[in-house]
Amino acid sequence: MFWVRFLVLALLSLAGVTQTSSSPTQASEPPNPTEEQPPLNTGSLSFPWSHLRLPEYIVPLHYHLLLHPNLTILSYIGTVRIELQVQNNTNWVVLHSKGLRITTATVLDQNLAHLSDQVLPVLHNPTHEQVAIFSPRALTGGQKYFLFLEFGADLGDGFYGFYRSTYRTSTGETRTLASTHFEPTSARMAFPCFDEPSIKANYSISIRRSPAHTALSNMPVEQTEVLDDGLMEDRFAVSVRMSSYLVAFIVCDFRSVSATTASGVKVSVYAAPEKWQQTHYALKAAVKLLEFYEKYFNISYPLPKQDLVAIPDFQSGAMENWGLITFRETSLLYNPTTSSASDRLWVTKVIAHELAHQWFGNLVTMEWWNDIWLNEGFATYMEYISVDTTYPKLRVEDYLLDTCFVAIGRDSLNSSRPISSVAESPTQIKEMFDTVSYNKGACVLHMLRHYLTDQVFQSGIMRYLRRYSYSNARNQDLWDSLANTCPEEEFTSGGHCYSNSQAAKNAYLYAGEHLDLTTMMNTWTLQTGVPLVTVARQGSRLVLKQERFLRTTHPSDPAWPSLQQGYLWHIPLTYRTDTSTSIHRHLMTTLTDSVEVGEEVGWVKVNVDMAGYYLVHYDGSGWDDLIQLLKNNHTALSFMDRTHIIHNAFQLTTAGRLSLDKALDLIGYLRSESHTVPLLQGLAYLEAFYRMVERMDIPDVTQNLSTYILWYFRGVIDRQTWSDKGSVSERRLRSELLSLACHLGDLPCLEQAQRSFTHWLDSNSTLSLPADVTETVFSVGAQEDSGWASLLHIYTLSLSETHKHKILSALASSRDTNKLHRLLELGLEGEVIRTQDLDSLIVMVARNPRGHHLAWSYVQKYWSTLVDKFQLGSFSIRNIIIGTTGQFFSTEELTEVRVFFESIHEQASQLRVTQVAMDNIQKNILWMQRNLGTLRTWSFLKLN
């Protein structure tokens, strides 16, 4: 038959070798009809399916996939034989395919006999990324069949599907590899498949390669055969049952290091050969974290191996493919001589995140992308739980509040969305991988854990993972598992638990009340926004009021009532007073409420350690009481409480609910602050104000703020050493404080940085700079023409992506717009500066006062090119839009952005992020209108 001959000839032409002798079974080929037949006439056929989601009457059970990538001509061919369970009589098989050349299709019965002697027609629906195969003989419900397809495609030049990546050796040689990235909807770009998360199946994968390369997939190699043409065919063990987006395969020439966990799982870390020495930290961390998760979840890791691979071209941070996790190099490789303390923490957190996914996401998968937070929110939160236990010296808890502050920043805009949101098209689905799913999801889980207690939370998620192993789940299934309200038999049948009658039996007690966990948590996952709780003292009682917190609308605005209509949260309040060391608890389920605190109470701090996802506003003398407390005895509050108070005050200032004077008075105690987190939180607001007025070219306020910050924090700045010594917290403070001091023009800082840069250049860059201050040193050196040129040259030669990122940041800090323009050109070319770093580069340039209009003009000019490179809805596109427009503070700039979005209406209308960008600019405009005068007066008075 034609389809067999095509496969063999295509393999031969790609390989340039003689015919192989591999058997049809090994190659996933079906038995042959006796003779070739012409294809069926498709003229009378129309595409049989009109929905974005696939029909449910055909279920794949097992994929037999054979792939042969050619790394010379950058294309591949393959076959797939899919075992199908047909539930209804039909003549059609509908599945996903995007950008693939399907050359032959046939359907076989369960005995592998052909249902037709003719080549079956393949119809395409590119809009829905689907293909349909017509069988003239109907498939009978209740029977099993096999769909066999031959296909081919070019290796992609982006970051999705089965794509090519390259790296350069120290001798200048460019080498090529092929890797995959499928989440959320790109498995269909690599092979025809049923590409939805709830359609799970087993996979048997075979890959043909040259002897010089290594093939990797989800499972270990079970057998390798040397073919007659000298090629190798690796056959991997049958996978566990999993979703298509978790399938992965790589062909490369990488080196690896390996170790074995206490339970016998082989862990390996792969990287380009010359970066092999940077893999050792990741291996140690991966083993330790995998062992932690097995113990914490009380469920053994179900695969025999876990590979972690550093891919040179990679858009996101990492991808949790089951047994074959792929990473951007900066997220996996660690070089002790060039990586800072923050770099080490980042690598540890990313590994922790992806390993958590092996349970949350891989073992139990959300049923549809609207609940992707069940994957990403859990993995983000588990970073903190796991790293806090396994690497306590990294002080990961110091960063948890930042995670929630970022979530509140997005959630306090009217353009936010519920955690669980409608997502149907691929673009909508990509946009679900955002701050709401990751950060807000993690913070809501943090609140829930404190609400239920650690033990109840842990046992509940173990129950959830056991009940839905190798299956899919929804929000409700998590609440039922945590509350343990469903009889075990409701799960053994494979059904979901929606037993409302059982929900009332929730036995958890909180502040003396029995709880309906589902009702409570639906207010957090099905409702947009973040609540603001206003508290006021009335005698011995604390009077409470909740509302939706918005930074772009004030209660005096006419639109305010409609924006508040229908919003109500079940808020697990906590508070602490000066009369007791106890944490008091109260569940607030109404718009107004009150609690008894006693006449003798002096101050009240609500939302202890920010365990709850809500902001707090203190009416009456509440803020004055806290300001006085911080001045007199700030250690009466925990560092988390101090940080939370600072954050709340400045968020309320942005919303027009608290005067800027009051918020600035609040951080007046910071000279006495010894903890890094609140100190940096307060300093971050002053720095943000400085960069704001610097960007808007308001010289008097810029100069006054700069002088004040350097004067007020002189002591803590002078205590910093230009070294890598000290705890992680001390090193973080050093890095950020010296960076700011040099940016503000502090002469001692600039002189030390310039000396260090000169010595480093004189040593031909062989001198090791302290990693925590390297970026600051580079940024100062980059301000001179010769320094900038030297850094760009060293950038092209460096084998450390972490080191290169620091150099790129320094290059983008130049005050010379010609240099900034040159960087953007290099980013677009994608040779010197990889395309994967282009979105970060654009944002770096946009944050430069000399570059924000340049970056925005660049985005407008090359919009179509950027969408082609990164895909609409991707993190990179969102990062570019938010990163460039977030620097605007005027109505003229808002109009310019609106006009541009209108000019790309067809694309912009598909994106939530365009409205987020507009809201951000509106927020900035309102801040300037409300607070610039106060800031000018305050900064002047502080210096006179």
C-alpha cells in the first residue's frame, strides 16, 4: 500500500541510508491491504463537528507513537496507532492536529484488520485545530478500534510543540537538539491526538536517532535496537495513564548527573556538555524535594525515574512533563561563582514547583483549563511548604507575602477575574496561566491551610490525591476531600462528589461554628477580586465592614455601587491585641459584623501574619495607634505583620482611601527596622515613587526623594559589604540596597562599583565578582561606552545564562537611547540575544527612564512579529504588554495605548491583558492626581 511505502521512503530520504528491517509492530505500522487503492472522494463530505471541545463518544486508550526527527534538515516524520474505545455508532473520528502533514489515515478493527481498502479522507478544521477521519464502514459502539496515521512536520522554530533548539560551544560550534513543550494545547502540534486534559491514555513511544544523540521521554528506555542503516531506535516503557499535555520527548547530545532517592527513584539532571558542572546543585535539591513530597503526600512517586533537563531555548520557567521536566537554563543550572543567593532560591523554588506537579497536575489533573489553579496554585504554594522544610536557611517564608501582594495588585483592578474562569479557545486557555491562577491560588490555599490547621489540610489533600489518582478533578472535589463529606463508594465508581446533603456534615470547627467549606471557598474561587475589611473601635467592640477593594474606583464615584453589587466573602478573620498573646478568630459571612475585644485594648492588628487573603483599613484612630506602636515598639508585631501593615497602607493610598502623609509616617520607623522583609517593603515604595517621578522628568521631586532616601538610610547602606558573606536575608538586602544606592547616584557606591568593574575588566573577566552585587557593578560599568561594549562582547561568550541575565540587565540600564535601540534590534534578530529573552529585554528597556517610550514604540512597530514568536495569550505577550504600558502615567499615554489596542482589535479582543493594561495606566493617573502634590511637599519638608 501507498501509506507503508511512504513511511519507509520518507524515513530513508531523511536519514540518507538504506532500508531498515524493523518490524511493523515495532514501527507502529498496521498490516497491509493487498493492493493500493485510490482515496475516497471527499467532495460530498463536510467537517462533522462544530465545537471547540472534542466529542465524547470516542475515547483513546493507548498511543503507539514512533518519531524520527532529523536534526540536519530540521523536520521529522512519524506514525501513531491509537487504540480507541467507541461508545456510539459513528463514521467519524475527530481529534486534534495543528500544522501537521497527515499523509495517510486508516482505521483497523481490534484484530488489526482494515475496515476499508481505500485511503481514508482527512478533513481539516484549522479554526478549531481539529481533523476528522471518515470511515465508510461505521464504527460500532462498544467496540475497540485502531486509528493509524502517518504524518510529518518541520521542527518548530518557536517554543511550542516539537521544536528545535540550539546552543553554542566554547569553540563557536552551533549544535541542535529537538525538544517538546505541550502545555496547554500544543501536543497537537507534535502528533495527532485527543488534546484535552480529561482525555487520559497510556503512551508507548519509540524514537529513532543517530548514535551521537540521546533520546529521552517520560519513561525509561526499555529496549534499543540498532537498525540496518546505523540509526538507533529507542523504545520506552509504557507510560502511566496521563494527559496529552504531559507527554514529552527530547533528542540531544547532553550530559547528565544522576542519583537515587531513598525509595529507589533514579533522578538525573541533563544539560549541554560544557554546562554539566552547573547541574550538581539541582540534582541534590531534586532528590531531597522528591523525598519530601513522597513523605508529605504519603503517595509514592509512581515512575521509576525523574529527569530534569535544561533546554537552551525555553519560553517559560519550566514544564512538569511526567518523568521528564524541562527547564529554562536559568531555572535549573546553578554556578556557585556567578549565581547569587536569590538565584539559588529561584532554582530551588522552580524545582520544588515542578516536582509538586508530579502529584498536583500529573497524578490528579484538573478536568478542564478553567480550574488550572488546581495545578498551578497548589504547585506554587507547595514551593513554600517544601523548601521551608528542606532548605530552611533559604528563608523562603520571606517571599510568601510578596506572592500575595502581587496577587492583590492584579485582583484590585476591575479587569481581574475569578480563580475559576471560562476558558475555551487556545488563547483564552493560555491566559489562564497568570497571577490569579498561580499567586492568588497559592494565597487562598495558604489561608485555607491556616483555617483548617496544618494536619487537617495535609490529610485532606492526601485524600484528594488518592481519590483522583490517574484521573481528573474539579473545585468541588477538592472541597469535599478536605471536608471528607463524601462516602468512599461515591469515588470507587469514578464519579465526582457533589453531595450537597453531605456538605452539612462538615465537622470542622472554627471560632465555635460548624462550617460549610464549599460555600465558603466558592466565595474565593468563583468571585472576582479581593475584599477590604474596614475595622473601627466602638467602645468594647470592633465593628467590621467588608467590600470589594478597587484601586481604580473610589466610593465617591458614581460607578461604585454597581461595582460592589453582589460581592460577599466568607472571611476567616484573625486579630491580635496588646492585651493578649493569643490569636483571636472570627468567621465573617455578612457585609457588616462586630466582635468583642474589650474596653482595655489599646491597639488591634487584624489579619495576623497575613494568613488571610484580604486587606485591612483602620477607621478612626486605628492607623495612628499602629503608627505609634511601630515608633515605640515595632517588635510587638511580627515581621510579617509589620510588612502587611506597610503594604496595606500604601495600597489604600493608591485607592484614595488613606492619605499619603499617613502612609509615609507609618514607615518613619524603618531606621530602627532590623528585619529584611519589612525594610525592603517600605523601601520599595520609596523607590517606586522615585522611579515614577524620574520617568516623568519632575526634577525637584526626583532630587529631593533621592537625597532623602540616601540620608535616611545612610546607616544601613554604609553597613553593607561588597561580598557574598552572611545569611540569605542579609545577602538579599545587600543586593537590593546597593543597587538602589548606586541608581540614586550615591557617590561611595558608584566609586566602589566602578573600581570593582575596572578590576574585573582588567582581569579579562577572570576575576570573580561577588555574585550578590555583580549586577550593580555591571550596571555602573555599562554607563561608559567602553564598559557597555565590553559587557556586550562578554555576553556573547558566557556559558552561564544567569550571568548573561545580569549583563543584559546592565546593558539595558544605559542612558544612551542608541544603545537601547541596538539591544532591541539584537533581541529581534535572535542570534546574540536569544528570542526567549526578548520579552524580558523589552521590559528592562521600558523600566529605564530613557527607554519607556522607545520600548512601547518597538512593541507597536513589531507587534505581529512578537505574536508570531510567542503566540497570542502567552506569558511573554502578557509580560510585554504589562511591562511597557505599566510605565505610563498620563491621559495622553492612556489614549495612545487605547488607540493601539483598537488598531489590533481582532487580537486585543481575545486578550484579558489589554484591559488589565488600561486599568493599570488609569490607576497610575489617579495616583499622580491624588498624591504628587503631597509627595512634593513631604519630600521638601523632610529636607528642610
